[in-house]
Amino acid sequence: MIMTKAPFRMSFFGGGTDYPPFFMEHGGSVLSTTFDKYVYVSVRHLPRFFAYRTQVIYSKIERVVSEEELEHPLVREAMRYLDMHNLHITYDADLPARSGLGSSSAFAAALIGAFHALKGQYVPPGQLAEECIYVERTLCGEDGGWQDQIAACYGGFNRIDFKGSQFEVHPLIIPKERKQALNRNLMLFFTGFTRFSSDIAKEQTKAASEKERELEEMLALVDEAENVLVNRHGDLDAFGHLLHHTWVLKQRMSKRISTSQLDEIYEAARRAGALGGKLLGAGGGGFFVFYVPAQYQEGVKNALSGLLHVPFSFEEDGTKVLYYVPEDYEKEN
């Protein structure tokens, strides 16, 4: 039996430049971190005395004779890709899916990592990320960028650069006290509703060719934000102001990124003292992250009292195997 976990991520700057139509031509970069909320997956071979051959438990339970019958596209395609059979798979998570935190890619990382472990194979984070991207974007045919899979596999606070068909992960060297101060100044709120990011991602894929000016400006913000973080003597509040700049740019990218209700939430937080913030992920719902100096945090909580505040801490682990017991398995003829 194998148990794995993969972290959720929050992306601060450069979102949209990780879409292949843009970075294949212009290059791309994102600044993101993983934090201590996770997707958990357990996988074992199913004993053969059941009438079904594979069971998958997530928001529903699927029991099938052949993996080809599975409705969950990620599980079906990952099993095909790695030639997996006769499995019992369970999914659990600390936070809801479809909420802008990269949950589907965290699931992909935990699932594919578990499949390899069940085969007795260690897969380094770079290879695991490439396989997750291939399964989600090519085999499942889902629109979207590449940053979520990479963040879930590597973990940590990173700058991820894209050029051609390659990516490079550069951990940010942030002074410990400064990183802790940033963590304290970030507040995460759940809007109470989720959305299918693939629908919005289709618009962002289109925007990669139509909104080059905005995307190039977002790309430039990655350098600015990195400089703010690594300069121990700089004003950390500048990070919050840059988040607001990103919010304004995102509004110009697609009308579906926000709604009047979400705009009201954002403005309420700003009036209460937030310097900036953003909807995480493709937009349309899910989680807001705000940069709020300590003296204004209670006021922001009160202003957003109808939303769930979720405390968090940055994490560094990425996708991990939590429990490993090898199994003997012989494929049926």
C-alpha cells in the first residue's frame, strides 16, 4: 500500500505566462509558493475476489471491471499511461477542489507519484512534473498552464521560468525573518463557491495571443516581486502594492476572472487596510489572498466576516510518499 501527499499552491505573479501559446514565443515566469494544505492519495492493489477490478473513491465511488470505464479522466488516463490495473484508490484533501489552489494538479502529482511507488520506482520532481503535465494537458486534453504541476511536485517558494518546451525551478533565497513576515502578512479567504478552471483557462489560452501587452507586463512584475522579497532592506509592503497591480491587469485579461460580488469582496478588503490581493488560480471564485499589514488584519477579518479565513504556513516538501509497503502483483494474462 502507498500513501502520498502533494501540497496546494498559491501563485502570486506571472500567471498566464505559463501557458504554452505565450511562453513558447516569449518565455514565461511565475512566482509561487506551496503551503501546508494537502491532497492525500492512497493506492493499493484490489484483491481479486470482487466482481469489479478497480475502485476509485473521491466525491463519488466508481467500481469498474476495466479502467477504460472510469469516468474520472485523470485517474483513467494515468492508469493507462503507467499500465496500472486492479487498484483501490482513495482521494482526500484539506481544502475543496476547483478553488484556485491547483488541486487537480496536486491530485495528479500525488496519484502518479503513488503509481510509481507501487511499482517500486523513485521519480525525481522534474520527471514527475513532466508526467503530470503530459497526463493533464495532453492525455486529458485540459487547457491551462504548467505552473501548478511543477509547484506541487517541487514544493517551496520558487520562481519557475519557461522557455521553449522547458522549465527551470529556482528556489527564492529569502531571509528567514522576511519570509516569516510575508507569511504573517498574507491572509487567505474562501469565497464559498468553486468553479471549473478549465472553462476560464480556455479564455486565457486565447488571451495568450490577444493580450500580449498585459502578459508581458505580468512577466515584468515577476522580476519586481523577486527583488522585493530577496532585498532584506527593502519595503516588504511593496509586495502588496504589486499584488494590486496584478489584480488590475487580470481584470483586463478576461471578464470571467471576476464578478461584481468578487469585486465587492476585494474593495471591502482594500477599504479595511489590505494593500492588494488576488483571486488564486484562473479566477471566477475559490480563494482570495490579501496582503494585509498586521495592524489592519482584524479590520479585514471583520470586513470579510461572511468568508472563511484559512490560516496557513509556507511549506517546502512538495509531493511525498508518506507510507510505503511493497506489494507483490502479477498481471493477469
